[in-house]
Amino acid sequence: MRIIPAIDIINGKCVRLTKGEYTSMKIYNEDPLEVARMFEDNGIRYLHLVDLDAAKDNKSTNSKIISKIASLTSLKIDFGGGIKSDEDIISVFDSGATQVNIGTTAATDQELFLKWLSYFGPGKIILGADCKDRKIYISGWLSKTDIDICDYIHDYILKGVSYSVCTDISKDGTLSGPAVDLYKEILHGTRLNLIASGGIASVRDIEDVHNAGCEGVIIGKAIYEGKITMKELSRLC
């Protein structure tokens, strides 16, 4: 299973939110590159990089960060936040991302999303499927839809999606444990590469999502708050 630490960016700084609420922002480091290098130095190979400014306002002030991390580390980056156009997605790949996370556009412009899926291939495109009370949320988790999480993912699997990140927003940043039962439900009868996100607080939580069948796990606050040590993560890589 892929171990994927997260770096969330607001105003160029490494931050974490709780349940996606921007008012809960806590700054952990002024320099995301320094954090990325710490991960690399401890044997981590993957990074989940999110531009929260772009996810919320469709206006990124952090465009150079992905290029810097990609060029100065060997981390394989999956990037998300504010990708709404051909120009956006091409820029992200040109900057060095290995995969891109598409959330809002997948929910609001299926034709465009499927065009990208076909052009770049299912190994490059990750369906962002973030939910609360089983409903998909978009635009930096600020807007609720009436779309059921399982119906949504399963429909896109039939259309060629092979990677998806699913975050239970009610658990994100809470260190309260992952949505294991939801992941089992999503994965039942599918061959999806599902990446768990939200609520991870211990190595046991990582083992639980692995046993549920997840291909990867994104870990954020548990690292920054010292709940999971870099030494423990290194052993899992």
C-alpha cells in the first residue's frame, strides 16, 4: 500500500484544516519544500499536494511550489486544487506532477473530466470523491451536492476511472479514525485503486484501511501532531 503524506498549501504555507473548515487553519511550516524534503529523507516516495487557495477560490497563488518540490526532490506528486481547464491540467503535469486529483470538475463537468481521463489515461487521473453524510462535496468542500458517494464512484468506474481518493470530511483532521466501513462498501465488487483519506491517527488505522482493500492512504495531521512518527512511516514504505 502506498503511504502518502499530505501537504496542504494556503498562502504558500504548509497548513492543516479540521473537517475542511478554513477558519480552523493551523500553520505547521512556512516552507512546504522543507517538509517535502523531510519526507524524502525518511524514505517516503509519494506526496499528496493540495492547493487550498485554488480549491476554494479558483485562484492559485502557489503555482511555483509544485515545480520546486518536483525539481528538488524525487517524490512522486499527486496534486489537487482548482483544476478547471485544459490549461490548468497541462500546467500541473508540466510542473512535475505524476497524477492529478480532480474533484469539483468531475462533479460539475463530466464531459471535460472524461476527456482528460481518455487523453492522459486512467493511471494519471485520480477521481476526488469527498463526502459528508454520504453526499459529495465540491469547491474546497464548501458546496454540498445531492450525489451519493458510492453511486458516484461506481458510475465513474464504469466510465474508466481506476484511481480515486475518498475523504470522509467529518473525519478529516480529527484524528478520530478512518471511514473503514465506507471504504469496504465502495470497494465491494470493484477493482478500484482506492486511496483512503481522513481521520488517520495511528499505524493501526493505516493497517485497517490496508485490510479494507485500499491501495493507498493519505496521512496529514497525524504526522504534524506527532501521532505517527517518521520512523514508523519509514518502516511501512
